[in-house]
Amino acid sequence: LSQRLKFANITLSDKATITVLKQGNSWMLTDNQKVYLIVKESDKINVYANELNNYTISGFLNNDIEVFQISDSNAISKFKDLVIKEYKLNQEDKKRIRDIIQYNSKETDKFSVIRIPDNAYSVIFEDDDVQNFQYIAVTSSSILKPDRIEVNSPSNLRDVTNRADYIIISHPIFLESAKKLANWRSELAGGGFITKVIDVTDIYDEFNYGMVSPHAIKDFLKYAYNNWQQPAPSYVLIFADGTYDFLGIDKKVYKEAPELIGFIPSFYIKTTFGQTAVDHWYSTIDGNDGFPDIYLGRIPVGTPEEADIVVSKIIANESGRVNGEWRKQIISIADDETHAPGDEIFQEGLEEVWAKHTPVGYDTTKIYLKEIIKWFNQNPDQKRIPAEIAEEMIIDEFAKGAVIAQYAGHGGRHVWTHEIIFSITDIEKMKETKIYPFLLVLSCYNGYFDLPGEICMAEGMLRANKKGVVAMLSATRLTYGHGNVVLNNLLFDGIFKDKLLRIGQVTAISKTRLLKQEGLVWLTQMFEYTLFGDPASKLNIADYEANITAKSASVSSGGKLETLSTPFVKAIGGQPANISGTINTSITYPNGKKENKTINVSNGIFPATSFDIPKNIPNGSAELKLYGEIGSEYAIGGMKFMIGQPIFTNISHEITNNKAQVYVKVDDDINSGKMKSVTMEWTSNVGIKSFQMVFDQSKNVYVLQNSIDLSNQTFDTSYK
């Protein structure tokens, strides 16, 4: 204001007391006679009052001047019969106008020539009303004009008779693709949902007076969740890209306002790394706990053609599914970085999810940069560098297909690892396929979808035509390794143990479980993780499973593994599977050697089978896997066993009269009662204690010699 007043020549009556007010972008001067004067635009230079209710305003560079009266209640009136006069500008006026134009034009070169006309215009008007009015005088060039005027089609989102459990909130330019996806979801094969496609402009109209705002979207979701007919909305898809420059300030990137060309805003929270886009916020509509209440995803596309590509991939992945060994395949990719504390967790975390959270019947292809570098150093004649070898392996494995792919390590918006083993430009090198995995990126920035003018890895992999992924879970900003590992373990448990096969459901539930298990310290990181894709997309895990058991899960080299007759069950629901056909079996020994053979399955029963163990097999962990196509469906199974070493096959406990007893079943290739020792470690509020266990021959298990008294245990207790 001081700059503007410095250039402006303001003259009022001698008795006036001047007060300066600010309203929005307008600066106002008011005197004790209730006369309001506005200093806002560069062409309002001289403002003076000759007498009460008679005003002259000079300094306009054009003669198309309009004057408006605004009351306290914001009623607007336009003056008629204005007196407009032309006058000659003196040098002082010209200098003042030049200074104001240069001040308001931030991008004007200070050496550029600013031409000021010789003449200007003033306007004279009268107002007989002595009420408290505000007056605004402007030329037509200073009046803001709407970018466009569109016909509004009335919507009925507040109608409580509405009903949908699957909602797509789409930008208008993607409505056709959104309707195509909704039609698929309404079919039985697509999930049998009650669907509704909503133009986001209708949400703005009904919930925010037509103004674009993430709060309008969340207000709508809350309203629908609490007021629409059952079933309440469960799956919500945002069908549009996002940007943090939602006002379109950068005109080099956005020739038009982003809201007009295909964008729906995200919500932003302040983190230690700055403002962060968090679509997760939209899903927290019941209470203030930060836990997701709906299953949310976003398809961030830029054109209708890209929208159609993504929808076609989603539908093809379910309706046109190709059967084959890819349905038991998982791709695991790990960074080798160890320069910072905790970096070793990348490969270790993927090893943990493979060993403890992945069913035996699934195969994991490991692309570990650390192991590739080790191999490279042992093969000095190799002409390709490790990053190139890893890139080729990644491209080849995606071409073969997998149910799930996962990357753990350092990352940026466009790359994996500092060595760049895979980047957004490598997507073009990927081979066309009909098989698209669900990709978990346990890293930073791969989901930075809101950077103006650029696409991130998640957008590139999702938009890729006949290649890439069907969906991707990744963070919009920085993350930490421990939280990533825990989330990954919970995701695998949700998929393979709880059979949460719709990716939005398993994502939301896994986030909630992590927050309850690890605490709200991870809330920000869980907010950052964004699902790029349709939350109702379904994973193509095997249709049937068999949990194989054996007479003994510990055998000797040169002995036999004797499995028991085991039924196949449906992966979803666990009902008996009346299937018949040929199943492949594969045993992997501790030294990496494999043996394969086929077994006939009849009426859903895998028969009791004896497998000869070769002599001279080293001691260690081994696996038996079953897999095979049964028509258009797929079956897996298996078990882990030991060569020459004992293995725990069952651990349980019971509490009686506030005392705990623990039972451990041990299989050993010599004799289960001949173990040297079995030790249990007990952790409680009184510390960590170790207890030797004894063999109970009557039950064929090891037990505690004395039960543990729980009366003094005041916190959660664990044992191993």
C-alpha cells in the first residue's frame, strides 16, 4: 500500500479523517463523511472529492469507464449518465503512471520502454444517497471476465434415495472411459457392484457453490456415506490427474486453468519434507482417527486416449485373463545401497516377505542389485554394467508376467536406485503383454503425481499401452525403510492369508493394521502411500490351494519324504475343490538342485506320495511345490521341510487358571525325542527369560517343565 500511495495523488475534504482498509485485493480509503475511495488498478490514479456526494476520479487511460455502487449488503448498482472528460497529462502524472505500470508488471524488464499517452480521462458522478456505500470506478479492461460459460445440467447428489457401493468421480473429459469401467464393475464378472459415475463439476456445484476444492469432494463423500441408501459407498475412484499448481500460475505449463483440462485436486498436508499430496485424506470420512473408511484409488491420466488405455488394461486383466505359470510368480527387486543406516533393510525386507509371508507354492524371482554386482565382479569379462543387467532382467520378467511385483530401495520421481536400474524412459522398452502385475514400490517419490508438467513412475507404468502395470502402490514423497517393510509384510498377509484380493481393500486394511500395530508415528507415511489404479481391481492369485503335510517334515539325505493325502480347496472361501488333472511337483534342495515329476489329482485330492531324497544332499531347508493348470484355472500347493535338521511344525499355547503352557511339535530325521535342547524365550514386563522345554512322550511334543504364572504380567507378552 505504501508503494501505491507513494504514486497516487489522493485529495479529500479538509475535514476528512483518513482510514486505510484492505478487502481482498482492494485497498480502500474512507473519511468521516462516509465516502469510499478505491485504489486497486493501475489506471485509477487521481481520486478526490469536491463536495459530499459529488465525485471526480481521474487518471484513466481509456474513456470506456463504468462506476458501480456497492451497499453494505453487497447489492450492486451501476451509474448512468456519467460525465467523462479528456485532459492532458503533465510530466508528473506521466511519471506516476509509468512507475505504477512498472511496479504492477513484475516481469517487465527495467530497461524496456513504457509508452504513456499524452491524454487521460476523468469521470464525474453524483450520488444523492447518504448511506454507507462503496464506489468502484473501472475501465472495461479492468473488469474480470469468465473464461467460459457452460450450461449446468442439474444433479441430484443430495437425494437420499441414491445408492452405490462403487463410485467414480471423474473429470468431464474422462466420463466416457469412466462409464466403460463402471459398466464392467456392474457385471457379475466385474464384481457385481452398484455403480455410479459422477461428474466432479456436479460435486463442486452442490457442495461448494461451483468452486473447485478438495473439501467439496470430501464433503460429498461424507454425505453419501452417511445419507445414501445401503450399501454405503465402499470403493471410490478419482478419475483424473492432479497438480499442486491447481490455480494454473505457471502459464508455460497450463495454457488454461487445470480444472478445465482434466485435473481433480488432491489434498495437502505439511510434513517434514514440505507440502505433500495425500489422496488418503479423502478416505477418512468417519471420525477423526486418520484410518481409511473407504477403499480409494486414483487413475491419473492426461488425455481421453490414456484413460481408455488404462481402462482396457483393467478390464482385460480380469475378463480376458491368460492362464499360466505367471499366476504363481512374484518379482522382487532390491537396491544395494548400504551407505546410510538402515539401507540394508531393502533386500532383507524382501527376503523376509518371501520367507515368512509368501505361500510355498509361489515362486519369487529375485533381482537384487547387490547379488548382480557380486556376480559381475566374479565375471570380469562381462561387458554390461550391473545396472544394465538389472534393467534387462526387469524388462524380461515383466514380459513373462507376475501376480505381484515389488521394488524396495532408493528412488526418485522417475528412477529406481542411484545406479538407475530402471527409469521412466525404460517403460518404452518393455514388451507388449496381456499380463499386468500389481506393483508395490517401497520407496520415495515414485508416486509424485502432482508435479506440474511432468509424469512420475506410477503414471508412466499405469498409462503404458499393453505393458506396465494394472495398478501401483507408491508414496508421493519421502518414506522410511522400517514402515515400508512392515506395510509390505501386512500386504502379503492380507493377500495370501486373508484373501483380500481387491487391491483397494487390501491397501486400506493393511494401512490400518500398520497404524494399530506400530503406532500413529507412521500416520504421515501411510497418508503418502497412494493407490494408482482402480481400487476394485482383483488380483489373479491361484484359484486352488493345497497345504501339503508329511509324516515327518525332517528327512535324511538318501531317505524319503512321505506326504499325506491332502485335499485342494478353493482359495476364496476354502471349500473343497472337486478338480481333476495333472499337477507338477518340484523339490528344491539346499544346494539349489531341483527334481520335478507329475502327479495325477482326482476329485480334488492330492494323493499320498513318496519322494526319494538323493544321497549326498547337504543339510538345510528344502521346499516341495505343486503347481498346474486345471482348465482355465490354476492350482498351487506345497510345504517346507528340512534335510538332516529338526524343524518346528507346530507351536501353540493354552492358559488355565492364569497359568500358561506352551506346546512345540518338532520333526527330526533321527527322533523327535532325541533333541539336545529346546529353549523358549519369554518376553514380558518383567524382562526376557529363557526356559528349557522337556519332551512329553505321551503327546509327542515339547512342553514347559513348569507353567508360567501370568498373575504378575501387566503388559503384552510374547514368546519364541
